[in-house]
Amino acid sequence: MTEALWTSVDRYFAGLFIGADPALDAAMASISEAGLPPISVSPNQGKLLHLMARMCGARKILEIGTLGGYSTIWLARTLSIGGKLVTLEAMPKHADIARSNFVRAGLSNMIDLRLGPALETLPKLHAEGAGPFDFVFIDADKPSNPDYFAWALKLSRPGSVIVIDNVVRDGRVTDASSTAADVQGIRRMNEMIAKEPRVSATAMQVVGSKGYDGLAVVRVNDELPRRA
Ligand code: SAH
Ligand code: DHB
Ligand code: MG
């Protein structure tokens, strides 16, 4: 089994369940034309995020790592009037392209893009009293994943869902002796999640047009019932 086969199956499902979508297709084209890295979620992954956020009835969404806004558009489309999505991006060029994609998708009034390193913008969000967020998508620099997970939890409520992209990295995540900063960040985050009594979690391997990777899904537990 090869990446070519995974890609053709991805195309088959995207053809059935997604089809042509002018705003998303234009966003994807703008990302490659601008020379941004081809690391947006795939169409099927985008739709999965969209469905998960919708299943949560999310009204407040937080995304860490915008790139050109492809995943952001999928997520923002779940919001009804009054809903809000905050997305965090460190690179001005990525933020500019994302903003123009939000305008074209007719979503710019629901999306608040905060430019800057997420470890600076997250404490500001917290200080402002933003949140609790119903759904959080973590998809920025992988070495910071332990910190991003801690912030996501701080900005959540019981029942919130946190999804983390890229937790498999071609299977390198199982290598405890890896010196790669991304693998170390992902492993440390996974261990934090596993030890955290306030959440329940799993992770899934994914193959497709983006190669071999995976995502973790975390739900913040309900508060324990109080005893009289
Ligand atoms: N979620 C996007 C892909 C994000 S790629 C999608 O699927 O469409 C990761 C993004 O995180 C890049 O745009 C990168 O510039 C950004 N990033 C990297 N380090 C960051 C940091 N410290 N703070 C905020 N964003 C960061
Ligand atoms: C990389 C980052 C991503 O968010 C992704 O989905 C794939 C690759 C990367 O930095 O290599
Ligand atoms: Mg990713």
C-alpha cells in the first residue's frame, strides 16, 4: 500500500462527500501560489474537524496555527450567528493570506485572527477572559504542544473537545530515544494528556493525501458530582 493509493481513496471520498467548493478551493490555490508549505489539513480532514465541532454544538472555537486559513474556514462554517472563532498565527505573511481567504469565504466577521507567537497571544486571551472555548484545534509548531495543551485546558470547560493534529509523524512518535524536537514535543504532550485526570482521550492513525500521520481527540471530563 502506497501514498498514491491513499491519495486516490482520499480523492474518492472527497468527490463523494465534499465536491467542488469555491471558497475552499480558492483558499487552497492561494496557499500554494503564495509558496506556503503544503501542510493544511486535507479536505476530508477539514470536513472531519467541521463535523466534530458541529457535533459539539461549538459556539466558541480556538485554533492554534492558521497557515492560510484552510482548516479555519472548515471550522468557522460550523458557527451560527453570534459564534466566534479565534485563530493564532505567528507569521505575518500567513496571516495576510488567511485574512483574504476569510473575506472571500464570507466569514471574516466571525473570525478573530491574532498575529504573534501563540505563547504570547494565549496568555492575552486568558487575561481578556476569552473562552471557555467549546472546541480547540492545536496545529502549530509541534515542540510547543505540551504548552498548547495546557493552555487549551485552561481555556476550556467540562465537555470541551480538544483535537491535536500530527501526533504520528510517519510513526516516529513511538521512538522514545528520538532527538527530534517535534517528536519530543508530541510525546511529552501525549504523556501529559495520559496523566491528566481532568480529560479522557484517544488518538488515531491517519493515512491519505497528507501521508501517514494522525490526530488525538481529547474531551474535558464532566465535573465530579458533589457529595452532600
Ligand atoms: N491549521 C492549518 C495548518 C497550520 S500549519 C490548516 O490545516 O489549514 C502551522 C502554522 O502554525 C503555520 O502557519 C506556522 O506559521 C504557525 N506557527 C508556527 N509556530 C507558531 C507559533 N509559535 N505561534 C503561532 N503560530 C505558529
Ligand atoms: C507540518 C505541520 C503540520 O501542521 C502538518 O499538518 C504537517 C506537517 C510540519 O511542520 O512539517
Ligand atoms: Mg497539521
